[in-house]
Amino acid sequence: MSPSKRKPAYLLHRSTGQARVRIAGKNTYLGKFGTPESRERYEELVAA
């Protein structure tokens, strides 16, 4: 079976208001949800 080509989701951690992404079973918190900084960090992690 081929690996998935989908990008991991950019998600909101409701209790803290932070953005998060789950890659390889690990949650990484990116900063305040919806900010340009958190989106930039998300793109960096997904590209790696």
C-alpha cells in the first residue's frame, strides 16, 4: 500500500487555544491558532 499524500491537518486544541499538528503520532503545538506564525511553523513541519 502506498503512503498517504495528504497533508496532516492544522487543528485547534480547544482547551488552550493553540494550533497543533499530529505527525507520526506526535502532537506538536504551533502557537496561537490562526496566527501567521503558527501557519508558517505548520508549513515548515509538513515540508520536513
